[in-house]
Amino acid sequence: MSKRKQPNLSQFGFTKQTKRSDDSAPATTSLPVIPPPPLKVAASDSTSTEDSETLAPETTTATCSGPGDHATPFNWTTKQWSEWRIRNTWLYSKNQKLGCTVCMEAKSLLLAERATGVHLSEEWMNGEVSSESQNNLRKKIYKHRDRLAHKRVVEISEMKEKDVLPNKVLEVNANLMQETATSFRSAYMVAKEKMAYRKLPAVMSLQKLNGANVGNVHKSDHACAEIIGHIASEMRAKFVSKIKELGSRISITIDESTVHGLAYMIIYVRCDMTGTGEVDNVFLDIVELSEGTDAESMYKSLRKSLRQAGLDDEFLGKNLICIATDGAAVLTGRVGGLVTKLKQDFPKVQSIHCLAHRLELAVKDSLKEVAGCNQFEFFISKLYALYNQSSKKARLLQEAATGLNMQILKIGQIFTIRWVASSFRTVKAVWNDYPALAHQFRTAMEDTSRCDTKSTGFLADLACMKDVLRELQNLSLKLQRKQTSLVDASCDIQQTIDVLTAMKASGGKSTQKAEQHISTGLFKDVELSESRPKINRLQFNQSIINSLKKRLPEPDLVQMLKPLDKCFWPQQHSARILYGETEVRALAKTLGEPAREAVEEFRDFKLQNRAPGKTLVKLQTASLTYLPSSAECERGFSAVNSTDSKYRNKLREQSLSSLLFVDLNGPPLEQFDPLPFVSSWIKAGHRNGLLSKQ
């Protein structure tokens, strides 16, 4: 992990002084150090650096930094004032009077030295130094520059800018920092392993028994919470600082769920954190929706969380390009949904309804449309209830499988609120466990409905479902991958539609195998009975295809992004000449980039095979930043359930957010370097191992 940058202490008002060549000379107020120039200079004379102070008066205002109004002092020209400001950066002008910036900033500073004559001048602090004579004003500047009090203030300001005092403390306490680092590393392990805070004392005791010098502080559960919170805060600040420094465009994805009876909203950010064009999904925060789960309350919580993280409105207005949600009405409602409110503040934001959730809706549409699917679903649900609600039945099934020398797969629910991949695993389990199920049903004939498993119709329906759900499972998993881009997702959807279309004629692998076994009347050594399938395979396949096209159409945004990928370029050179320029121009305007420059770089890229230019690289990175799904939030809530488990006390919102940030975003324990965090911890005024020696 790279070390955190030292804080820039210029925020305290101190600025580094630029020394003149004569500043190292002994203190003096004699005028020959810089000879006073004559009041007038002949037009033919060449002007040196010193003589430039007496040029004819100019009407323009000097441009200089400082707290004043930047007006030139009385009877001084603009060029004179600029020259003096270069030599003495602490000078400032206000109402044609002079002042000292470092003395003004140190107004409340109590100097350690109280020797005779060591005090700050009120008129220099308040900017009230003036004189009608230029010579007298120069004398006052020299006199103030060489005063002991002024020199002490300049030294202190330079020490603060260089962070001398905190760094000296860290050098002296290097060994003690190692003790504190042991506590930090132990607390980090507690967060990564999802352990309770109260486990830290036991871990520290183990460290001590193993010979580590752990000191006498940072061993309690409260210390563990504070350390993890500090690490998370530093990591989050560094992450936000990095993306703002790079000017990376970001997408956010949010979701709402209930954890232990409380409503939470989880927030993820997708962006390029390295400047190399590679994007990643980063957990940002989890917020308790204490004011309600309506759109207005959720939007306020979202904006508050983004502001607290350092993502201000100015940055979001330029760099926020997309928000992905699961499509809930409270989020995507056209009138008062959260996305609508976000677009009112940031009009450039694109809204994406999670493609993985839309796939689930497409499957639901087909199940309602095709007759026989509900009967198949009902039968599988009965199998699930039979073997999950009765330990005796589960044991008998296991015994039947053991007698057949096979390993059974667990039968789950089908077509529930879980992903379609779960439904495929259930159908696959029934397919694999078929001999054991048939054997047990044969020995337990009190329920005659179980004989359906031995019918040819059930086998055909099972094979049809298995083939279709296998393809839908593959698509669902691709849509949920972290690396999947919006264009990749569109291609995966079209590929699945093409495969299902081809399967209509000959059927899939399982269907072909089932037809062979039906013709012989035997499947996995189980004799089959004649019956008609309840599901029309051709109708079911076509219904799935139609639902996918309806629920997952290719959006206009994908059309704008496709030309950036070489895979979609025409093969013929003549067709490639103007290909994609309209889309690239539209995308550049959407992102606020120069459209003409983007088109020219795109031409060089596609026609001359040149490396993408700066603007085109930004478009390519943005194309990867658009989120195709909100599946990352689902994984985040799974981590929440593991972290905020019933085995630990209820976590506060801030503690839960810190734990998740460290767990989900932090490096592995063996790669974690605690020293930068210990340094910032000590500089922030927290206790360290030094107290253990007192």
C-alpha cells in the first residue's frame, strides 16, 4: 500500500518564503543594500532590475497574492510593487498601505521566546504601514524584515510547512511506533476476518505470548473500533483524493435492503483509480435510512454520504455519468424517483436498470405465458419442501443415494427471488439425483403423486428446463461479473438469444440425451412410464427469446459505445472511413469533451492504426465506467450479513461502514502496511505506544 501524502499545512495560512540573494546578510537597515532609485529615468536609459522600481506610474493594478485588495502602496508604480513582492513574499497591500502576511497569520501565536524587543508589530499585522516618502517606506520594510520577531514567525511557518515537529516526534519514537503498528495490524485482521471488536484483547495477548512488544495501550474493544475507523477514513480520503486528482469519471450503484430490522442503503462507485484506463468497483459507504425509505429521504441520504466522502457537487457535475439500480419504483419512478431527482441536479447522468434483474423479469414473463411451467415449478417446490422440512426424508434420500453409490446434490427452490442460476442448480440437482429420488419413491408409495418422476413427460420437461436454464445461468453470471462492461453485456445477451434460437430445432444437450433414453424406456437404470410432456419445448424456447428481446433491448448508449471497440468495425476499408463518427461525436458531447478532437483521434485510430489520443482514451475509459448491473450491491449486502451477524452486538452505522470499507477494499493482511496509518494517527493527536512507557 502506498504511503499517505503528508498534509499540506499551507491551509493554516503560512506560505513558504522566497529568499532574496541578500537575505543571508547581517541584519541592517542601511539603504545601500538596495539603492533607492531616482524618481525619474530617461527614456533612452536601459532599465535594470533595481531601477525598475521607479518607472513612470501605470494605471493597471498589480496582480499579487495576499489578503489585501492588491492596490499598490501610496506613490508606488505597479512594477515597483511587483518587484518588492517577488523579493519579500510576505508583503501585502490594503488600501494603499502595507502589511505582513506571516505576522497577520501568527497574530494568535504565542512565541516561546519573550526576550526584550521580541514582539509582533500591530501595524504590520493589521496592514496599516504607510508613508508619503518612498525612502521611508523602504526603511520600514527593511526594519521589519530584520526584526527578531518577524524572523521567528517566518521560521515557525516554514517548520509547519515542512511538518518538522511531527516528523521529529516520529523519528524519536520509531520503536514506539512499531508497538502501535502491532495494534493496528491486529485490528486490521479483526476487520478482515469479520471478528468482533472484543476479540482484540485476546489477539493482543496472543501477540505478547509470541514475543511481540505490544505496549500497554490499544488493547480494548473501543480502541479496536477507533483504529478500524481511522484506517477506513484514511483509505476513503485517499481514494477520493486520487480520483479527483485524475479527474476520473464515475458511476454509482445503490440498493436498499433490511438488515436485522433496519433499512440500509449501500453505495458503490465504479471508476478508474490508477489512470491506466482500468476500472474497478469500490465500496464507498452504507447508510442507515432512519428517516424512511421514500425517494426523498433516500436521495438526501445519498447526497449527504457523497458529500461526506469528499465528492462535492462541482466534481459530480463534471464526472458523474451513470447510476445503476435494481429498477425498484422508489428508485426509478418517473415523477419522484431517486434517479429523477438526481438527474434534476446532474442532467448528464445516464440511468441503467440492472440487466441481471431484467433477465429475471424476462424469465418470469415466459413462465406466466407458457402452459405447464407452473405445474413443473409446483412439483419442484414440493420436492424442496419434502427434503428440507423433514430430516427423516432427507436421511432416507441420502441412504438411497448411498445404496446406488452416488452423491446427491441439494435440491433448492426454483424461480424464486434468487438469481436464475439458483434455479438451474435445483434442476441440475433433480437431474443428477434422479435414480435416488426414483428409488425412494418406489419404496414410499403412500404418496402416489411421486410417481410423476418416473414418467417420460417429466423427464422431457426436466431436460427442456435444464437446457434453457443452463444458458440463462451463464448469461446471468456474466452480467454479474465485476469486469463486465455495458457493451460486453449487450453482446452476451445477443449471444444467448442466438444460442436459444439455434436450440429450437434440435434441442440442447440434455434434451437430446433425454430423447434417447425415452426411446429406450430407461433413464439411469430407472424404468420410465409413458406420459406426455406438460411443457411445449418450442413454445417455451420462443417465449424466452421474445422476453429477452423485450426486456433487454440494446439501448442508444450502447450504440454510442460500440464504435470504440475494434470488434464492431466493418471489414471493408471504404465502409470503415466514416463508420462511428456520429456516435463518437455524440458521446463526446455527452461527456463534455471536445467533439471535433475526439472524431479526429478516432479517425487516426481506425484508419491509420495509431494509438488513441488523449480525448479518445477518456471516451474509452468512460465506456468501461458505465455500469451494466447493480449486482455489486447484492454482494455488498451479503458481506453486511456476514459482518453484522447475530453473534455480535448491533453495530453503529459508522462502525459498520468502516468495517465494510476495510474488509471489501483493503489489501490482504500480509500486504497491509500499518505505519502510514500510525503516523497519521499520531499526528491527529491520538495516543500511541509512548504512553505505555510513562
